[in-house]
Amino acid sequence: MFAVIKTGGKQFRVAANDRITIAKLEGNPGDTVAFGSVLMLTDGEKSTVGAPFLGDITVAGEIVEQTRGEKVIAFKKRRRQNSKRKRGFRAELTVVRITDILTGGKKPEMKKGEVAPVALKAGSEAVKGKAAAKPAKAAKAEAKAEGLDASNLSLISGVGPTIEKKLRAAGITSWNDIAAWTEADIAKWDEELKLRGRATREEWVEQAKELLAGKPPRAKADQAEQASGEDY
């Protein structure tokens, strides 16, 4: 017997005692997790396909370990701009051992590992959901707590004194204003303020969101990276 489950935006074919590596689930080794998003079940020669999921089928598993994937390097260079950025990324992963495939609406006995201090989380997308985005005011307060002023537009790489003056004159006074820009807004301000595509080229919206999330300004991060020789 095997089933096809969906978790972390991917599909996995699983059977009892299989080990799978998936996007990170909250929990510690020994915790029980339940996957409710079952797309298909095959038992012998009989196969049942969900529409899109099988409501009475649950796949139970046990967290084996929390780990990280291989490092991926993202390198960006702007020709003739004396600008380059190198960043590393490692995905947070969870190794799960499938313990059972439950039919007939049965649910697994949820248990914690011996040292698990957190509540158990189900692996189903419907149960897990998505983390709510932080309100703009909360993000702004967090940025100030990190010692950064959200009204300091010059911390966005590519915004010099002249452009900052233009932005403030147009009523754009904080990172929140820039982070909320849509593609239409970018085109509008590019034409009105004669930015010559700088907002898109320098990724102002992404930079503003990074600053609101508490990340260091890109210019400072690049300087620190060049000084240390390490990836940020």
C-alpha cells in the first residue's frame, strides 16, 4: 500500500517505513506529524484518486531530524556600475519517517518526543496554513527596535540626496510607502520623477521590504561582505 501526499508545495509517493525530506515542519525528533492532504491511495490493484484530496485517508509520520539543504549561491553583478552582491541560501528541511497509512477516517495518536517543548503541528496544508503577514506598523516598530529609522530613505541602495528630495516632495516618506508599490506605481513614479528605471534596476521594493523585516541595508551588507570575505 502506498499513498501520494502533498506538503510544502510538493508531492511525495510514500509507504510505511519510507523516509522523506520535506520543507520544514515545526517540531522535534520523535514528534508525530499527520499529513491530511492525500491525493491518491493504492492498495494492491485498487487505486483511489481524490478530488483533489481523500478526506478519510491520513498518513502518519515521525520526525527523524531537522536539517538544512545544500548551500545555494546567488551572485548578481551590474556591469559598469561597480556593484556586485553575493548571497548564500540553505533551505530548512525536515526528515520524516512514514509510520502508517490510516484509512476509514482514522487519526494517528499524536505524541511528542522526549525533549519536544513545542505543540504538535499537523503536516496538512489545510491545518498548517500560512503565517499571517506583519502589519506595516508592527514591521516599522520592529525596524526601529533594530536601530533603523523607517523614514531614512537613503538606506535604500540607489536613493541619493537628489532622489530622496524628489520622493519626499511627492509624499513618499518611509520604507512602508515604497514597499507597498505595485508595478503600476513603479511605472508612474518612474515617469513623474524621471527615475530612468532605477527603482526596478535597484529593486527598491525588495530593499524596502528587507529593511522592514529587520535586515541590514544592502550597501552596508555588501561592504561588510567585502571586508570579511564571507557570504551574507
